[in-house]
Amino acid sequence: MYIFAALKSHILMKIDNALEKQFEELGDDHVSAAEDTPLRKDAFVLSDEEKIAKIQGNVNEIMLTLGLDLEDDSLKGTPNRVAKMFVSEIFGGLNPRRKPKSSTFSNKYKYGEMLVEKNITLYSTCEHHLLPIVGKAHVAYISKGTVVGLSKMNRIVDYFAKRPQVQERLNIQIVRELQKVLGTEDVACVIDAKHLCVNSRGIRDIESSTVTAEYGGKFKDEAVRREFLDYINIDTKF
């Protein structure tokens, strides 16, 4: 009986170690396991104020564990600042109430070519190490009768970026949302960004950036896709 229990414990330990290694490799390789941001069903039971209070206590414990003196004037306000930043700013895109309202308009002037909004500044956070992702998003669509305000494209990028992210998923979420808003599959998004989890830790390659793309509808056609990429490469320094 004792031998059986010991063998079972050994097997379970090996499984746990294998899973831990798998999850670590998944994070270091920056691989996404889901198209939608993983959220629990009770994600919005707590109010923003309750979340801030809880996170403040957790950050306080982390800083104390690291040996920091929270009586120091420079540090004593950090737990509260971090908590407010998490809930209201860098992870504010988790809350569906903050989703931008995207009013569309009739394409009365019959513009039938692609519309490209490029060099949209993007700030996000790697969901594997909670370090910044900084870069540019380039978004395009071809109207099927409706258009959307230019700033709304920036706001949609910003909304989905303001959450723990994987860059490939961010591409997909931006394209899916614009397809839904515009009622067309003809939407594309290219993102070029630096990941500080690559630049400042691990391999510490400060020069590399990551380029990802999502193409829908007509943008899957090589000629249309090439036209979009040519627009992105136009020098627009004013």
C-alpha cells in the first residue's frame, strides 16, 4: 500500500513538473492559447474601486517581500498608484464598458478604394510577463457601403491593446471588431512592436521587433495585400 502511494505521488509530481515546464515554455515563446482574452465568469463582480483596493494590498505584499521599505516617501504611494494604473489604464480594455462606441456613416461619396490608417501608436502588455509591448498598428478596410470615423480605428486599437495580450490575438481582435462594425470581411491589420519581455529579460535582444498580420476578405488576395503593404511603406513624415 505504501509503495503504491509513493509511486502515485512520484507520477503526479512528474506530471506537475511536465505541465509547469510546458506553461513556462508557452510563455517564453509568446504563444497564445485562445483567440479571446481569457476571462473568468466573475471577472466583473467586483467594482473598479474594490479591485483597486485588493490589488493595492497585493502590490504592497509583493514590495514588502522584495525587501522594500514602504515607509520611504518615494515608495509609500506606489501600491495605490500601481493598482489604479492596472484597473483604469493599462488593463482598462478588459472592461467591456470601456469599449468605444463606433458609429458608422453611409459611404455617400462612393469611395471604393481601401482606406488605410497607419502608424497608430500602440501600448500593450505581454500577458506572460506583464511587461510592455510598444509599437505601431496599421489598419485598413474596403467599404461595403459604410465608413467609420478615423479616430474610432485608433480607439479600437487602443481598447484591445489595453489588456494583457499576445500580439497575434491583438491583430485578430482588432480585425474582428472592425469587420463587425463595418459589416464587411475586407479588413486588415499589421502590427510591428517591441516586446520588453524579449528586449529587457531573457535573450535581451534590444533591436528585434515582432511583426504580425491578420487579413480578411479581399486582403487575402495577394495584389490587394501588396497594395496595403505599399501604403504602409510610404514615407509620411510631415
